[in-house]
Amino acid sequence: MKALVYAGDRSVRFHEAEPAEAAAGEVMLDVLQVGICGTDLCAVRDGRPLIAPLTTLGHEFVARRRDGGGLVAVNPLLSCGACRACRRGRTHLCAQRVVIGVHRPGAFAATICVPASRLVPLGDVSLEQAALVDPLATALHAFRQVPPPEGPVAVLGAGSIGLSMLFVLRRSGVRDITVTDLSPRRLDFALAGGADRVGPRAEGTYDVVYDTVGATATRQDAILRCMAGGHAVLVGLHSAELQVPAGPLIAGERTVHGSFGYTDAEFREAAEWARQVPTDWVHTIDFDAAPSAFHSLLAGTADPAHVKVQMRLPA
């Protein structure tokens, strides 16, 4: 079975992997469409998260069940169900967390086996929308980290998480939204998605600032651009460091929230919302073009208008 794997040298390549075999409690799926996530890029480029060579990547995907033909989204976060976080309903923070495409074979291949409990049936939704459930759920979880803001709010970054964040904010009734990005084309997508203001950097102060980039500079901006008593929600994982002056954080009683993944309920809710998500910023390629597209993203030479690159697997 041809699979796109981590080559172990900051690159990816096709590899003939063993066909998937379902264990007890698992279901075999035919992968239809899968997205390249920033987590995939960070794992290959920076070693965060650490993955073993020849691991099949890919966790943002839509598939069809072999046993009944139903279309499903797959929650890639597997938990133990017994640790302190799991007992409190925060299974995404499980101490023994396993992520499909990181700790076990992912969806950059024709077939995959996953626990039946991770499947979420889908209704009337396009493949592009269905493969966006993961970033949409990530944005929904970030939104729920703080009390619903009235605005103004800012979203730093107009990548797939940033544009999903904008969708969640608008759908939740939030107004007065600023979106920032260095790419004018991505800012066009943000305007089309309902942003009130766009620009290369946030100006002024905000009730809540969501950093979907995760660079050292954007994390600092997220904290310093929230008003006194405001909230900075850090979602992006790009940089390993957080550097911010302590004075404004303490004297302004600003609150910093980390935001990772999503709960099972949020993933199911995102699957319901996905049919409304615009996909004009999704670029779909054939699976054969995957290595070239992946390396263009790593090198920073990909078209910035291709906010989310998804691969369609052969039928």
C-alpha cells in the first residue's frame, strides 16, 4: 500500500507500507480526502511532535466505512479513559494520549484502521468540508476557552485555523473582528468570510486575541494587544518559545490560555457545522502530487492562496 511517510530526514516520501488490518473494536476505512496540517509540517521540519521514521502521516481526513459504506469524519485523538483528565471529561488532555498520524499510522494512505469510537457519521457535506472538521473543531475549542466575547476581538493568522476561527466567531454572533496575516490573498479570504478589518498586524486592543500562528512575535502580540482584564488564547504551535514582558501581563491582569485540540463533543459539533464552512481557500491535489506539495509547504514556496492543501485519494 502506497503511503506518504516521514522519511526521518526532515522530509517525506512515498513508502510501500503494510496494508491496514483492523484489530478488535476497530473499523477499516477507505480514505477519500486528507489535509496537510501545520502539525504535520512542524513534526517533519522541527521534530515537534516527535514521530518515528516511516510513520504514515495525516490526521485531518474523511473516509468511507468498508463495513457499510457510510461517510465519516475521524476524531484522531485517542485517550485512555481512566486518567485524571479523562475522568474529568477532558479526554483531549489524556496523559496517555495517542494521535493518529503521529503515534500510529495516519491517513496519508488508501486505507486506515481506527477505533469505532472515533467515527462521526457525516450527512450532506462535500469532501473538502468534511476534511476540515479537525481545524474547525480546534477553532471551536479555542473559542470556548473564554467567556463569549462581545468584541472587539482579533484573530492573528489567516491560515486554516484562523479562517476556521473567523467562521466560528461569526456563527456565534461575535462582531467587530480583526484578522491579521502577511498575505494579502489570505486577507481577501478573511474579508469574504466576514472580518470587519484586516491587515498585516493588529492595532489597538481587544477583549480577546486568538493567536493561530504560534510564532514568538504573534504570541507576544496576542498578550500585549488584549485590553486590561482581557484574554489571549494561544492555539498555534509554530515556535517552541513564549517570550513576553511580565509587567503588562501582571499589572493588566491579562489571562493567557493554551488551547489544544478539542473535546469529543466539540468534534461532533464541528462535524455538524462543516456543511456551512466556505472552501474557496482549500486547494485539492491528487495523491501522487503529495510529496511535492508537502515540500513546497515546508520550504515556504507554496502559493499563499492555497491556505489548506488537501489530497484526494484514488477511488
